[in-house]
Amino acid sequence: MNLSRIHFIAAVALFATAAFSLKAGEPRWITAEDAAAGQENTWIAFSRSFALDNVPADVNAQIAVDSKYWLWVNGECVVFEGGLKRGPNPQDTYFDVVDIAPYLVKGDNIVSVLVDYFGKQGFSHHDSGMAGLYFNAPEIHLSSDKEWLAKVHPAFGTCGDPKPNYRLPESNIRFDARKQLTNWEKGEVKDFHNAVEISENHWGKLHERPIPQWKDYGIKEATFTVRHGAQRDTVVAVLPYNMQMTPIIELTANDGTVINIDTDHTFHGATWNVRAEYICCEGSQSYESLGWMNGQQIWVSYPKGSVDVHSVKYRETGYDTEFSGSFSCDEEFYNLFWKKGLRTLYVNMRDTFFDCPDRERAQWWGDAVVLSGEAFYTLSPSAHALARKAIHELCDWRRADGTIHSPIPAGNYDKELPGQMLASVGLYGFWNYYMNTGDIETLKHCYPVVKEYLKHYTLDETGLTAYRKGDWAWGDWGKEKDMRLIYAGWHHIALQSAARMANALGFESEASEYEAIMRKVAAGYNACWNGTAYRHPDYAGQTDDRVQALAVLAGIAGSDKYPQILETLKTSEHASPYMEKYVTECLFRMGEGEYAMERNRKRFDQMINDTYHTTLFEGWELNSAEFGGGTANHAWSAGTIAVIAKELCGIYPTKPGYETFRIAPTPVRFKQYHISVPTVKGLISSDWDATGKKTIWTITVPDGTEAEIIVPTTHKVKVNGHRLKSAAASSVVLSGGTYTFKF
């Protein structure tokens, strides 16, 4: 399989500047003449033959569809699942730019496109209402029009019940091999008809795809066993980890035999997700189901004794990034936590960051904040584009009144969760993106949206953030939520972010206004201190660990309150895995890193010691209604990755885009650890070894940046053999190079 060469906007480029609408004489949106062309789960085959006197060096084809497409040029697959779920805003559509020059020849050529039209709304897709294809390759004067041939693909259909839950725009795909269009990708287009040009624009303006095309890991074979039942046999194929993949089966069967293709996540998170069916033709055959699934096992079932399965294979695809960062330590629990956390992060990245790859595939922003924070410490900078896309979508889906909401893009859900929205615009969301990337253009784009959104938050007579329900007063899964203080804590953190944005963009007076509001919120929050913990007077439940953490992270709680907060956090364990990340970080901020890691290990013990799942759970228990259904691969649960990197290993940017950064480790828990962090300036590494008489600490600072190194010791320190002048709490500023500290 040749990978497509996809052009996408560079990490610091302005998002979605290439937008256009149809004009007379330009390429037209086209569809098939069949009456079924606009129905749910419709698959349309398009074909166009043409001749070239010569092949230009570059042929950048602009391709847009609702919803997905597969592209062949001269019979060779160029794009395997192109297109992005719609849309960049409620009206518009994304388009891909694909360089097809390497696949063209002098003389006769054929371009073939298979379009998958979802035809329904979901939590991650906004339906246009019409199946269509837009194609424009100006270098060879080839564009979509009525000269193309088209046909609704007769082999594709929809499975019966159970269907995917309402959150998913994807359908269960049924493929009838007896109706296959043989070699249509190579130009054998019998019974195709001229395409129909669509005069009405259902798709709005077109915005260039801001993220790379998927990474295709190739086709691999899975080990399988057969489970024999009374009426049906089931092949169980084991995958190495929970992944996004398309299953491939090779078998011999009789004409009309129906094969069910599921994964161990087809029913998961307390609901039905995607599955597939295959209707066999006679004899030996192979089939790849094109709708991606996720899971750790592929299940292929059929009537007892009716099928001889030769092999089960899979094609893993996913977001095109590298696992450039790394971490290891002398405690296997945290090595496994990091490994499972990375798998949880990666299986929740594709068209967007999403909460889970099975039940929803939805870009909830509480999850997006945590995922992007982990990605900055673990994945190559190509992952930054997904965070930038998420920010632009959140801003560009804002309502007329200035409120923002998630998940987006979406077609059948429109709810504002104030806690998650405040987290998104706050220090852990938009501001963290800017500090890691230095992308000032995105900051310029989102700041006016942040400014308008924060106007919706007022203060009560005490100065505390007034209660604002929004559409869903969600503070976290679980119980014992002191909602007034949860909202106030996130509000304060959002105001801090807005003040920093304003200063970065030269709006100093606006920054001062935010800071003045922050002081009032802090005073109102501190008025809720009862001598041992923060509790709002209207709250009657058990003391909430979440609000103690937010008070510390926001800078509301003074250090004089840290001893009492620590005691509270030793007994209060109400946070879900989502908010536990912030509790862990709070403990580090208070200088209690040892207990932070102890508590974290205690709380995540069941997940990490689970020998089946390779990812982390939504709640502390699986399949629990208390935790939203309890998925086993939930985005927000690996937040401790970022805490280990930032707080324990002490690596974080001090100027946007890692122009300068700090390494200030908190040497607790581990005697040995290694971490490498991929940044826009290059790879930062830190190796700590305290197993001998002296601690040996080796760091690498990328060229073109400057690091402030905080050495956590009062002993005399040598750097590359030279003694530091200061003997206490030593610090030194270093430029690019590798340095070894001994103390």
C-alpha cells in the first residue's frame, strides 16, 4: 500500500485561510443519479478517465466529500480513508489536498473515488444532508462535473439491529460480496451513469484540512483461536493493544453465508457501538471492512461449521505522529501507567481528540484539555495540529450569544458544560497550547472568543463566581461535588489565562481588568475556608477533594493552608480519574510529591494491574452508571503523564514555543528515571540516577533554546566537572548541549 502524499498546513500557519465557495465555471459538487444517493450509509463509486500529454511535477487535487472517501489513481490506492468529519464550523466542510502526480502516467489515466456518506448526525459530525464529491486538480484541468461516471455501490448496505448508539454518525456496514463491482477502481465501469451536478450548495465554504492524513501501519496478521458453540462458531483474533483498525478476513464459504464481524468493544461503555457484516460469495475470498473499529480482539462469527477461516488480519491506522517522547523509571507500576496512558492517548486521536473510540468518538473539551497536555510531552510536534484544530473548532462553533459548547463538531448535541468550557479557555487549555507551540496567530483568533465568553460569568455579593448552570451542570463524574467552588476554581484559572493572553497581545488594560476580577473571586473563595478545608456554605455533602486542588492550582490557597489541605486530601477521594490528575498536580505544588505519587498509585491500582486492558478506564469501575457508562479506554484518565513530566521531572516552557524552559525536578519516589520530551525546538532529555553515593543527573538542552536548571540539593554541585559557585538550591542557565551534574 502506497501512502498518500498529503499537503497540510504547517504548525504555525493560520488555520483555514483557504476557503472558497462555488462559482460559475468552477468544479461542481456531483453525486449519482440513483434515488438512494442521499440516504443514510450510502456508498457511491465515482470514476473519471482522461489523457495527459505530460505529467506535471505536482498535481495537487482538492477533494471534499461528506463524509469519507477512498482514492485510487490508475488502480493504485492513494488515500485510504480521506476526508474529515464535518465541519470546521456549523456551515462549512473540510477538503484534502492530495498530490497525485506520482501515480499519473503519460497517456490514458483513471481516477476512482469511493465515497462513504454517513447521512446522519452524531456527537462528532454535522451532516450536510447530501452525498457528494468535489474534485479539483487544476494542474491537469481535471475537475468534478457531469463527465464523471457514478453509481451507488450495490454491495454496501446497513446491518440490522442492534445499531450504533445515537452518538455515532457511523453506521454498521454490511457488504454483500455477491454484488461486488469487480475492478471498477481500474476503469471497468459497466452500468455506471454520468454523474449529476448539484446546483444547491449543501456544504458551505471549503476549508483546507489542517491535520495530516492518517498513518497507515500496514496489514498485519493476528493470531486466532476458534470457539465452537452449539449453533455458531466464533474466531477470536488477538491484537497487541487497543487500536483503531479495519479488520480483514480470508476464508472459504458457501454463497450467501452471513459473517458477523465484531470486536470486544462492539458493546462497550454500556451501549452498542460499530460492527460489521459480510455476506459471502461462493468459494475462497477476502474482505476488508472499511469502517474503522477499535478493540483488542476481533470476533468473527458464523453458522456452525459453515466457514473455513484461513486468516484474520488488520490494518491499524491512526493520527500521523511519532511516539517521540519516552519515560522509564525504577518502579514498574509507573512504567506500565505510562505505557497504558500512551495507548489511551493515541486511541483517542483521529479527526479530533475524543473521549473514547467506541461509545462516542466525541470531542468533549474536558478530555481535549487533558489529551493535548499529554501530547505535548509524548508525541512529535505533528500532534500540535490536532490541538490547533480543536481550538479553532471550539471558537468557530460559538453561539450568537458568545457562549461556547462541546462536543464539536456535532450535529445532534448542543450543550454548554461551564466547567469544561472554563477549563478549555484556561491555563491548561488554550494557554498551554500557546506556551508549547508559540502559535500567536491561534491566540489572536481565540482571544476575542474567550473575552466574550467570560462576560457570561458574574460574581455574587461575596465576590465568588455566581452559579451558572449552562446547559449541563457537570463538574465531574462521581459524587460529593461542591459545584459552586468547582466552577469558581475553573473561573479563576480561566481569568488567569485571559489575562496572560491579553498581555501577550498587547491589551494590558484588559489584563488588569481580569486580574481585578481574579482578586475578587479569590477573596470569595477564601471566605469559604472553614479552618480545615474549602466548603461553600450551601454545600451539604462530604468535603470535596476537587475544590481543594483547584484552590491550590489557581493560587487562591496560601501556603499557610497547605497542611490542612494535605490532611483533607488524605481522606477525601471523590474525584474521578478526570479530576484526579488535578489533585495529583496540586499535591506537587504544595511540596507533597511523595504523597501525590502514593495517592495516585493507590487510586489507579486496579486499572494498572488489570492484565487484560491496555488502556485506562473512564471511572474507577468499568461499566458503572456512576461514571457515565464506564468505558475502558477513556481519554482523560492518563493525565498523570503530564504531571510526572512537568512536576516530578520538572520540565515546562517559560516562554512560548520553548524559547526558554525550566527543568526543576522534584526527586521523589524514583531513584532512577529517564524522560525525553519532544518540543518545537527539539528533544529535551533528563536522566536521573541516585542509586550510588552521588546523584548523577544528565540533561540535554536543544540548540536554539535556553534552559534554567534548578538543582534540588544543598550539596556542592559539579556540572561537566566544574563546580557551581552557589552551594544552596543551585540554579544555572544553559544553552544547547548535554550536561552532567554530580552532587
